[in-house]
Amino acid sequence: MPTIRIDDKDYEVRDGKNLLESCLALGFDLPYFCWHPAMGSVGACRQCAVKVFKDEQDTRGRLVMSCMEPVKEGLRLSIVDPAAKAFREQVIEWLMTNHPHDCPVCDEGGSCHLQDMTVMTGHDYRRYQYRKRTYQNQYLGPFIHHEMNRCIQCYRCVRFYRDIAGGEDLNVYAAHDHIYFGREKEGVLQSPFSGNLAEICPTGVFTDKTLKAHYTRKWDLTNAGSVCPHCSLGCNIFAGERYGEIRCITNRFNSEVNGYFLCDKGRFGYEFVNSENRIRQPLIRGRLVDAVSEDQLLEYLRHLTGNGNIIGIGSPRASVETNFSLMQLVGIDNFYQGVNEDTAFLQKRVTDILESGTLRSNSLRDIESSDAILVLGEDIWNTAPIMALTVRQSVMKTAFSQTVQQISLPSWNDIAVRELTQEARGYLANAGTSGSPLDKLATHHVQAAPDDIARMGYAIAAHLDPSLPPLSKQENELTARTGEIALALSLARKPAIISGISACNEAILKAAYNIAWALKRMGKEVGISYVLPECNSMGLALTKAPSFEKALGRLERNTGTTVIVAEQDIYRCLPEEQAEMFFSKCGKIVVLDVLHNRTTERAHVLIPSASFAEGDGSFVNNEGRIQRFYKVYAPENNNVIEGWKWLERIGGGNERIDQLHTMIEKGLSQFAGISTEAPAAGFRIHGEAVPREPHRYSGRTAMWAHLQVSEPKPHQDNNAPLSFTMEGYKGIPPAAIIPFYWAPGWNSVQALNKYQEIPGGKLTGGNPGVRVLNESAEPRGDFFTDMPEAFSARRGRWLLLPAYHLLGSGEMSMESRGIAELSPEPYLALSMQDAVAMNATTGSTMVVQIMGKAYSLPLKIAETLTDGLAVVPAGLPAMPVLPFGSWVEIVKK
Amino acid sequence: MLSHIRTMWLVFLHLFRKKATIEYPEEKVKLHPRYKGRIVLTRDPDGGERCVGCYLCAVACPVDCIALQATEDEQGRRYPEFFRINFSRCIFCGYCEEACPTYAIQLIPDFEMAEYRRQDLVFEKEDLLINSQGKYPGYNYYKVAGMDAGVKAKGTGKNEDPPVDIHSLLP
Ligand code: SF4
Ligand code: SF4
Ligand code: SF4
Ligand code: SF4
Ligand code: FES
């Protein structure tokens, strides 16, 4: 660790960093704009000037941009030097000559990096009396608002959008002091990561349009750390509430999970919490008055659950706690997973592989630091968006690290590294049934039928491990590439294998395992990831409960069985007829859920449950990391409580999450560690809880005064060391319970620097979350040898496969207006050749026949689709649930 | 002893001075124009609501007695959807007025706000918004802001260049 001398004091800093990050890591306040921990330095804004001295004798020194200057042993610099200070102040003053008088109506205000830096440099009075430059704005879609006058030309937006997210439709136009950041023409931003612009842009040029619709300043939000409920990655988020509504979602950094970025589904998919469609009142249907009080409800349910003929259906989007409480209430043998047989089977395969400890279950950070990646049969762009973004970073970083090895160049010197790297990329092979935007980056990309992808996987493993039987000689052209893929993986130090269950194919999961295990046997630092469909799919799968269809069999045997469904829409996991059959066999149906849906319509007893925002709980992400989410606010309606609390109330259990965790650990050893995922509710720092509200939360004595002029007593929280007020511990709390980022002088999201060990590094005290799927010290494993037959198209029949859409396939996120607006219409995709053979063209109405039922869908021709496959979008509200992975008849209408 | 007598003498002399107290409410108090009393929300010279819902008054208020929610019209002009002051908490410090970037919220020379019920001291926007510019005539925030919120087009405000032609590379 080199020692540098800052303002005549010695400090130890990390090697290989630049002066700016080193100063920030030491806690100095040094202003900056264009540098970003995830994007490196470009030296564009000239804001981070410091004075560097040649040696001890040098008194004049020279001004340098600290973000462009590497740390050197013995380097002497000054932050407070008058010339450096004056320079930084002047830079802001120049930027401000064109800055509009917008703060009061600017959504960035109060969480604005430009405001913070202006105050930090001391510029406070406009001396420039001349004209300001102005721009026209553009319409950029339902998520991002554009107000170009506010730009300070730091280039962060385009660097994020193009370099990090790989988007192409945002760019910089015009020249000199007229440069313009926008699209060539007005229109919806195409990247599904566009929402990050609101956080990346240090000014109010790009802001969250959904927040604008019910605008609240950052200081007025009640916040808590939470976990994104929209896919299996479990990105860490902050949710902010005001007046009983969730107002916005922002990124909560976790260097092992999502880092600095979220996808648009995660950021904008929160509107379901505020939806009109929420269930708010417990009902017992068929009475004179359906609506019942809590006491009536509990009495009825205790009576109903008393007779023992009862089953529970858990859910992949309910918390671990809710599923466990249900399991306890109905008895472990009467608990079923609320997923269909196929999904349960595939997920069991995944948990079996990961629980065996043979392989490391990769975190996103592991993927980012890998140097070769194979994606086998999973469309991660749509099913695990931030994983796709991570794969992108990994591929770029691998190429960069090769560059910086060749000539000595610090890796943070972004422009130089990118210039030198040019088009070189790290190794990525992407095999899927449909094309993916990742293909652009991939050295090899393959589109094939699931069975062929699996065969390809088996073949790659056979190349890597001679003990495996190779494919026969006369294989199709697809397997020609397996040798090259195997070679690339075998040359890597740390290869990563990614797969998932969305292709509905078990052989793919096995093939991915085989490859990873073969690499492991070669001594590689290999890891594997399986993408699952929902936020707690892993948590549900780990219960090992039987699937839904097993419950169906049970209902057929015993009539009059009471069924409790916890937060799952049966109509979304089973085809219509089967769902109907299920309900016709049930006795009384008790449903707990967040939103009204077709299942809740069938309920005899309907119970409102809290969403992620009003409830406490934990999800297990695809990696096997248990992550805690906290109640953001206590809703006025006390009917809206967590599913697990309702179930505990029915069973007469306790309502303390800490005690529940102890019971979970006792009952289900696979969740061992859940009690340590976050500090216990009684945790205090200097006797104080951590406030959910910033210390300048406003309106406390007026916000509810129209109802009752005396202020209500703040809600007490028995399940978290957080308070629902602005009073409490003001410093930096343990990472798991950080409710928002703020530090003196740092009001914007960039205050995060103060919460990390070093900028871009771990959160101080370690990242939150507990991993339950760990690699064993002495892994032992076997290969799977049951390679599937090659795929061959059948006459008049097609293999039906799902296409997941980032914006559209999510049950909850579709309640957000912007997401619904950008989601696709239903369609049926066939290959060009199949379409021509049926004499059909784009837009022709095709009829899919499944078990005597006909579904009409407009045709979309997918150029790269394999003949014999039919793809339809999954999960759209307008789409029926179809038996994916089975053969169907299709005719042209 | 002597001081007691002196004090009583001074008190006695006051009997012949002019009275400081007045026969309120029959007689009204004369207040200075800058007296900080009743809070109002004013309008800009065009008659539009001045308040842009920026929440600065609310955050400046030491007793947190202002609550509002900003919303927008079709042109993008911000205004408060509701604006509430709990006068049973207000200490008439005037911080809100000082914080207000648009001269919308003003404290005016009027203190006759007493109520029998505390609940009646909760004022909504309807009770606060007046049809006048108050103490600061002539100011229209949207004329000096950069945004186009239906008040002036981009580049037509005071000290603004016309919008940049982004297709030109000329200096
Ligand atoms: S739009 Fe924002 S991020 Fe982009 S250059 Fe301007 S200030 Fe920087
Ligand atoms: S990638 Fe998944 S978990 Fe992350 S923000 Fe998007 S939907 Fe949420
Ligand atoms: S006068 Fe002072 S106490 Fe009253 S509303 Fe304004 S800031 Fe608050
Ligand atoms: S400070 Fe002025 S403009 Fe801002 S919300 Fe208050 S009254 Fe409205
Ligand atoms: S942060 Fe160093 S020049 Fe912009």
C-alpha cells in the first residue's frame, strides 16, 4: 500500500487507484462530475482539480485532474491549496453561466449532485450577466423525462448508455458549447436499462418520469432497504413512500448483486403497490355482508382450519416467511409449491445440483469477474436483465484487462483503455432458442431447439473431459462449434456457465452442469448460475414440497379439502382447464394476495396481504442468497399485513420475524443462516433505532392534520431496528438496514461513496445477504450421461416455447402504466420457412390447437428461429397459459 | 426604601402619559407592511398560481407545519394539488417566505386568525390562495426559469439565447 501525502499528512492508500478515488475513500470531500466508480475516469469535467507537488521542496506545484492521476508512492498533493480551490470554484461558475434557474421545478433538486458540488466549491453568486444557452427537449418514452437546458456536458449519460448498457439510440449531437445529449429523433429509449440515466446524470436532465407524476423530494420520503420483486436476481433497492404511496425505486448498492444499476422493470415496476386493484378488505364470500372484521375472519378461519383436511399452496413470489408460516399452519405434508409440475421438476434439478455443493453458485460479481462466459439456453436479457448487463461488463472488462496488461495503463483510464481495446471482447458464447441483444457481443452465438442446445452442451463437456462419450461424427453443423467453445472455456482462468429453466428443458440444466463440472475437474475457478422465474422461486424450490399437480391428485382423493393459496394466481401457472378442475375439486378456498386476479375471484375467503413495500420478509435469489426486505411504511389500512402475519394469527403463532426465523432454521435446515441475514429487531446503535426518514423530512405536523389536528403517534416497528420517524441514529448503519444514502454535503445518490469501504467496493461492514448454497470444500460429482435425441421438426406440429419479455411478462410489473405501454401484443412466432410453407405472412392469423382448444394469434416471422419451433410470449395478461415444451398443432386461419 | 418611592413615583407619572393599549377589537391595530402574520399564497402578474410546489417552504419550516403535494397541468406547469398549513403549530417565523423562490408564500400584516376549535386552524389551499401578488408585484417565476411550462417558449425568457440548432456544427 503506497503512502501519499495530502495537505501535509501521510495516508496509506490502495495501489492502482487514481487520486480522486483515493481521496474520497479517505473521506475527503472532493468535487467531481464525470468520474463514476463503475465507469472510470475521462477527465471531461475539470472539476476534480488538486495541486500535485514535485517533491518536498516544490512550493508552486501544478494543478492536475485528480481523477486522471495515478497514486504513486510518496506523492504529495493538496486539496485545500488556494489555487486548486479557486480553480474548482471557477469551473462550477463556468458551468453555471448556462444553467437555468430551474431548481424549484427540477426533480433532481434535493438529491442533485450539481447542487452539492456547487455548495462544496463555494460558488454562490452569479456574476455573469449575459445570455444563457437553451435547448429543446425530446420525448423519451414513459420512463425518462428530458430537460436538456440543465446539462453540464459531463458525458456520463452517453458513456453509461452506450458503453455500459450497450444502447445505441442515445448519443451526443452538435458541437462546442452546443453539444446535445439525446436521441436522433424523439422517441422511446430502447435500452431496458434507461432508468439508470436518472441516477447517472448528475443534474436534472434525465429524471424519473414516474416519480414526476406524484413528485416528492428525496428529503420527504420514508424509505427502507428492499429487494426487487420482479425477477430471480434479487437486486437490492430502496423504496420511498409519501402519503401512503410508493413514489420511487432507487438503486441500493450491493457489490455482490446489482452494483450500481437496475433494469427498468425493477425501477418502474412499483406501481402495483399503489394500484386500484389492491385487495384491501378481508372478505368471506356468500354471507349477507362479505366484508368482515379481523376477529370474524380469524374465528371463521380457525374453525375452518381446525378439521385437518387442509392443504396449503405456497408461492414463488411470496416471502420465505409466508411460505414457511403456511407450511406450519397446514402441516409440512400438506404443503405444495404453487408452480406446475414441469417447473417444480426443473427447479428441483437446479436445487439438487446447487445443494450438492459440487459447484459454486455464482453471484453477479463472480460473473463480472469471469473471463469466459457460456450462456446455455436462457434468454437472460429478458429473464434476468441485470445478469445480462453484468455479462456485458464482464466481456468488456476481460478485453480491457488484456489491454492493460499489454501496456501499463491504469484500468480506470476509461477512454484510453477503450481506444486501445477497440472491438476486442472477452469470450462469450450465447446459445438460445431466439436471438438476444447479447449476440452482438458474443464470439459464438447459436440459435437452436432446446434439445440441440443441450446436445451442444453435452458435446462441449465431452471435449473438455475425455471420460465423456463424444457426439457421433455425423452431427449437424451446430456441434461444429462445440470444439471452439470448449477450447475458449478451457483457456479461461475463471469461466462462468449460465443456464436456466425458461427453455423448459431439463437436459440443458444437466448439460450446463456437465460443462461446469468438467471445467472444475480441470482446476478452473468455475461457477454456475441458473436463472429462475420469480423473486423467491429458489426459496420455494428449497422447501422441496411437491408441485401443484400433486395437490390436484390429493384433492381428487379427499373431497371437501380446504385450500389456502398464499399469493399465487393459479390461472397463471396452469392452463385454464386444469385450473378450473382444481377449483372444482376444492372445498373452501382461502386466498391471500396483493392484487385481485382470477384466483382471488374464486376465493371463498379473501385476505389482503402486504406487498414487498408494506411488509417484512426475505427472498432467496437465484444464487441462493437470502436477502431481507423491510417494511417501507405502515399502511393506514391495518388489514394490509404480511401473509406470514395473517397465517401466524390464524395459527395463534407469534408475529415477530426474529422468532419466526429461529423456527425456520429449526424446521428447515436448508435455510440455516436466515436469522443472521440482518440485525435483529432489538438492535440499537447508542440506544437509537435507524430512522426511515431523512432528518429534514417535512410536513410532520401538517400532513395528516386535515383528518386530525393532533399528530398521530408514530407507528412502532417490532420487526426491524428501524423507526418510522426522522429521529434516531444519524450515522452509517450496518449495510443490511441502510434506509437511504445521505452524508453531510452529499444529498444525491453519490453519498454512496461514504457507505463503501472504497468507492465501488463493498459496503462498510460487508454486503447484506446470506448465501445458503455453498460449494463444498471437497466437491465430488458425476456427469450426467443421458444426452437427449437431436431435435427434428415434425409435420404439422410444432414445439411450443415461451418468449419472456422484460417489459410484459411480469405479473406485478404490468400494473405500471409505462411498462404496460411498452409491452408487446400477443403473437406467434415461426421460422421463415415454416411460415412460407403454410403460406402465411407477418400478421396472418394463426390458430394454435391445444387439447381441443383453439387460440388465435397474429404471426410474427422470426428469421433466426429453428424450423419446427413455435414461440409465443409468456406471462402477458392477454395470453392464456399454454403447455410450454409440448407439441401443438398450428394452422393458418 | 428610596428606590421603592422612586418606582411608585414613576408609575404614578405614567397615569398622565398617552395610552399604549387600544380598545381592540373596536379599534384596529396598525401593523407595518412587513409584519409577519397570516400566511397567504399569491398569484403571479398573469393571475396564475405562483406556487410551483417545490417543497422548499415545507422543508424550511422549523415546526414542519406545511404539507403539500405538487402536480402538473398539461403544459408541465407545476402547482400544488393541495397545500396545507397547520396554524396551530405555526410560529410565524417567516422562514417559509424566505425560502420561497417564487414569492408565492407571504406573511402579511394580519393576525386575526383565532378560532375556538383547534381543528379549524388547519388551512387548505382554498383558504390560503389570494387573488393578488401580495408584497412583491411583477415577479413571474416561469419567465426567468429555463423550463417551458406554457408561460414562455424555450429561449424567449429574459437573458436567453434562442434554442440551439443541434444539426449545425457552426460556431
Ligand atoms: S445530460 Fe446529464 S449526464 Fe449527460 S452530459 Fe448532461 S449533465 Fe452529464
Ligand atoms: S434485474 Fe431483476 S431484480 Fe434486478 S431490477 Fe431488474 S427485475 Fe429487479
Ligand atoms: S412562518 Fe415559520 S412556522 Fe409558520 S409556516 Fe412559515 S416557516 Fe413554518
Ligand atoms: S416555497 Fe413557494 S413555490 Fe415552493 S412550495 Fe412553498 S410556496 Fe410553493
Ligand atoms: S471528475 Fe475529474 S475531470 Fe471530471
